[in-house]
Amino acid sequence: MIQIPCFLPAEKVLCSGWTRWSPPSTRSAEVRPGDLAGGGGSAAGPVLTRLSAGAGRIELCAGLVEGGTTPSMGLLQVVKQCVRVPVFVMIRPRGGDFLYSDREVEVMKADIRLAKLHGADGLVFGALTEDGRIDTELCTALLAVCRPLPVTFHRAFDMVHDPLVALETLISLGFERVLTSGCDSSALEGLSLIKRLAEQAKGRIVVVPGGGITERNLQRILEGSTASEFHCSARSARDSGMKFRNPNVAMGASFSAPEYSIKVADVAKVRTLNAIAKNIL
């Protein structure tokens, strides 16, 4: 995922010391990229492409088919070498639910420490109890390991029993942001709840709408939610460079992504989304 303050000029992104520059707007887009391999095989390709489209903050994860999992430290190192923007790292040891075992918690803590060691500028995680509430005990423990870095509670929020109560819990715990589709199939479907959450937050936490946001519905979502940030994929499919292809073998489950289709950043989509957000400020 790449978190991008809108309208950030490419020259401001790529020159040294750009972080001292304040963008003309606080409204920002969070874009979840797919593959980091560029058309020419350069790992920096799509990341820098997004930056030229106005990127300002990266939220980095792997396992996009599973909704995002912890990226490798090798990936984090490469991205940090290629960009001069803050990189927020997803901490999620597996796909599936957000009820974690003691061993998984050990993995999460270790991943947080490694991410910080390798230059993460922020972290993203979520944890729930078996009855669909925020796991305050676990979140408190993980936040202690994360600090002093800023932390976002991810879309585990959309699986909670009572989102209004959960929001207050996140605020009391000290999370800076919460990513949500309004506990629905998409941010557009959950728009009314997103707006209610933003109104309840009153600036105490940033409510970031995400889930199914495209050029076609972004304006409606921003205007309807009064959000200052949003999360979207801005991806398109790129055909694999493989000439020999075995159609009988897949590296994942039968429902996984096509073997020879790679999701990459679409610079045109990022620019379009930025323009839409700018026009409705």
C-alpha cells in the first residue's frame, strides 16, 4: 500500500529534504500497490512511478490476495533505498481472522522490532478478541513495541461487533489512524457509518475510508464522509514476461490470482484520483 498526500509534485518527492515541504492540502490518498517488479525488472520501478504521480507515504505489505500481510525485510530495505517518503509497514503474520495465538504475537513483536530496525516510519496492525471487540491487552502490548512510531489500526476494524465503541477504544489506546470500509463490502456501501465515525472522532483519530474506492466513486465518498484521507488500490494488471507457461500448475490455491497476471501501480489512476480529490476541496 502506498499512502500519498495528494498533489505532491514529483520534484518535491524525489529531491532530498522534501519532507520539510508542506503540501497545500491535508487530504491524502492511500494506494495499495501490487507487484514491485517494474516492466524492466527493476524493483524500484512501480514505486517510483507512484511517487511521480504524487506519492508521499507508503504503507507496505505483502500477500495482497489475503488482504495484506507482513512484508519481508528485504522488500522494506529495497523500498527504503528507493524512496524518500515515510514507509508504514503492515504487521499481520497471516491471512484470515485477527484472533492471534501466543506464538503469532511473538512473531508480530519480532516483526515490529525488525521493521523499526530497518527504517520503518510507522506501523499498521489490528487485533480482536473472540467476541469481536478490540483486543486492548494485545494492542497495548504491541503499541509499546511500536513506539515512538505512529500506528494505524487496519481493517480488522470492519470485523468488530460495535464500531462506535471500538472507535473510542482505539482513541483511548492512542492509535493515530483507523482504516475502514464502514464495516461493509466497500467504502461506498459503508459511507453512512464512515461519516458517523468521522463525526464522532472529532479529530481525535483520523478515519480513513478504504475498500473499493475508484475514480468513479471517490468524489461521492469524500464528499459524503468529509474524510481527509482515503485508501484505494489504483492498480491494473500487467501480463507476465514469461514466454513458456505451464497452464496445469498454480503456485497458490485454485481461487488465487492468475499465475501470469501481475498487479502493478497505474500512474494514470493515481493522477486521476489526486485530481478528483483536489477538485472537491
